[in-house]
Amino acid sequence: MERAVCRDDGRQVIDLDDLNEVHVGLVGGDLLVSGTPGPSRLEIECVDGQPVWISCHDGLLLIEQHQPADLASRRTRATVAVSCPPATLVSARSVSAPVVVAGIAGELRATTVSGDIVWSYVGGEVAARSVSGRVEMEGVSGRLRVTTVSGDIALAGGYLDSLAAQSTSGNLTLDIETRQEGDYRCNTVSGHVLMRLPSEADATIEASSLSGRLAVPAAAEGERTGRPGRRRARSVLGSGSAAIRLRSVSGALAVLTRQEAVAV
Amino acid sequence: MKRVFGHGGLRLFLLMLLDEQPRHGYELIRLVEDRFLGMYTPSAGTIYPRLSSLEEEGLVEHEEVDGRKIYRLTDAGRQELHDRKAELAELQERAAESARQMAGAIRAEVRDSVRELREELRHTMRDVRRQDRRAGRRSEAEGRGSRHARPGSRLGLQALRADLDAFCGDILAAAEATELRADTVKAVRDALLDAREAVVAVFNAPPAY
């Protein structure tokens, strides 16, 4: 199936054969992808600008709306909502459109310029990149990579096998449960990192910053080591099986455990 | 997310699910979730009271199987469902086609969670810092010094401690060299209390310049 949806077409609802791969490229507007056990379907509206191109073959869905260079000032906007099986591979690019995803547990990646990335209960191989968009997730599981320049990153509840979070000036607020042998790294330049772990967390925490304040659980002053110029703090919770590494240049790094408050 | 169901919507939806076959409570929660693209998860606290009120109305009945309640539709329930067919169709239509509102609702929900988390962590960090400050004051009082003390204070404290040690030493030495009568001890203690008051007054006084 191939077709174009124009401004005059209004909102189109298209039933699709079961999807296994979805690629969407938008400029502005709204994008929602949701995993559902029911039949796959696409709801689409070209709100402004060039027609939106749709192609669907053998379970591969492609959706694209271009922004013509000579009409850069004109707004290009589309509303796209895809329902597909939870195991679908989903890949999205957008300039300013927020990418909202729920219930996808296969492979998921999104790249935006200023669009927010908002994900609820996703898992598997998960990757989010944005320049200034905020990345906000709830109930994420699996392996997660997040990268922003100035966008804040927040994970409200997650059970992760691994995490690689990076930002330049964006702040990281993370409430996660760690796994045995899991690997969790956060790197920022000036962004703060505030991480909360369960009270029975089993992890080795290493925090290091050039000039940012450090606060990790139960790190006695004697355990602070370091060469001149770089502050380090190390703390072992439980048997210390998971590895948590936080680094910054000037951002403050803090780790808390649930319930018990922790002294610097 | 409440607006997913208008008034009575969830009730009707539950009747529909039970019309398909008898089910237990958890299964109903999961099915409602599935039907709404995994975006609306009713809690047990939403579903169970709804089921008992349906039971009171005589639309639903239950039996216990292996300690779990299996709910089924009664004839009155089937009649109710039949009477409200149009409403149900509308509801299902809405469930399937409100994807855009769903996106908004998901955003709002995630945003709420994130905001709550930020608030919570901010409060916790504030408490931690407050405890730090308190611990700092305590250790200062215990004379171990503190990195929260102002830089000049540490040297001052050391000097004072030396003076106080010497003061105590002098007084004890004088006391040991004297035969201590009860009135002498009382007089010394009064003098010490006076001295203490004078010293504390110095701490409380505003700086002279």
C-alpha cells in the first residue's frame, strides 16, 4: 500500500496488516506509537504543509513528511498515531513533534531536535536522543541509552538491565531499580545527576566530578579518594553487584536510597 | 486518565467483557488495559468496588473457584447490556479512535510521575542537607571540628580548648592543695557559675565593631 495524505483529506484511519517494523519521520505535530495486542492501525492527519507519504509492505510501515527547503518558514505539521504489536521495531525522527510511545517492548529508538520524548512502559533495546527536547519516561525496562544536549532526562520508575545516559547541560533525575551485574553510567558536563535506588539496592557506586558536589550513600569521609582536582566518592551497597558510574565536570552528583536519608 | 471513560463507561465495558465469558477480577483489569492500548490501567481499587456495585444491582454474580472470585453476567445484566447497545458502540469507537487524546493523556501522566519524583527527591535532598548541617553542629559541639564550621572558627576553637584545659588544670591543682570544706566547695561552684554566665554573655553579645 502506498499513498499520500494531504491537508484536504482530514483525518484518515487506516487498518493495516500486522506490523513488525515502523519508521516515522516528522517535522512538527504529534506522534504516538502504542503497542497493543489488537489489529494494527494508523490514524493520520496532515495538519499543515506537504502531504504525508505512507508506504506499507510486508509488515514494514514507512511514514514521512518532508519540509521543503524553499518553504522553510511554512509550518509542516502532521498528527500520526500508530497501534502495532508490542514486539514491533519502532524508529522515529522528528524536529519539533513530541514522540510519545507506550507499550512497545522490542526495539525502540527516537531522535528529535526540540521535540519531547515521552515514553510509558516500554522495554527491550531502547534509545532516545534529543538536542533540546526533554526525555521523560515511566516504567522503562531493558537496555536504555539516552543522550541530550540541553534537554532534561527523567526516569520515573524503571527496571533496567543497563543504562547509558549522557547530557551536556541537561539534568538527570533517575528513579531506577538495578539488576545484578547491571551496568549504569551517567555522564554530564554541567547537568546535575540525582539518582534514587531501592533501599535494598545491591550496587557499587562510583561518582567522580571535577567541581560538582558529590553525595553517595554511606560514603565515609575516609573513603573519598582522588588525585588533585577531581573529587571521587565510592560506596558499596549490599554485595555491590551492579556497577553505577556517575561522572560530571561541574554538575552535582547525588545518589539516594529509598526511605533512609543519606548523609554526604 | 479518568476521561477515558465518561460517566458509567467503565461499568458498561465491564458488562461487555463479562458477556463474552465469565472472568475473574485481575483478568478484567488486564482486558480493560488491552482494550485501551495499554494506556489505561484501572487499579484493583477501581474495578472491585465497581463489580460489587454491579452485584448489588443484580447484574452480575460471582462464585468462588480455588479461592478466586469468578464473575458472570446475570440475565438482568444481559438485558442491561442489550438496552444500552448504542452507548457501548459509541464507547468502543471512542476507545479505538481517540489516539491523539491518548497521546496527550500519556504525556500528562508521565509528566505527573516525573514531577512527583522531582518533588520527592528535592525534599529528600533538602532533608539530607539539613541533617548534614545538624550533624555538623553536633560534631562541633563535641569538639571534633567540622567542615561546616566557618574557616576562622577552627583555630579559635583550638585556642579556646587549650585555655579551658589550662583553666581547669589550675583550679583542680589549687583544690587538691587545699583542705576542702563544704562552704569552700559551694563558694567555688558559685564563682564558676558566675564565670560561666560571663563567658556565655560574651558569645551572645553582638560584635563590638
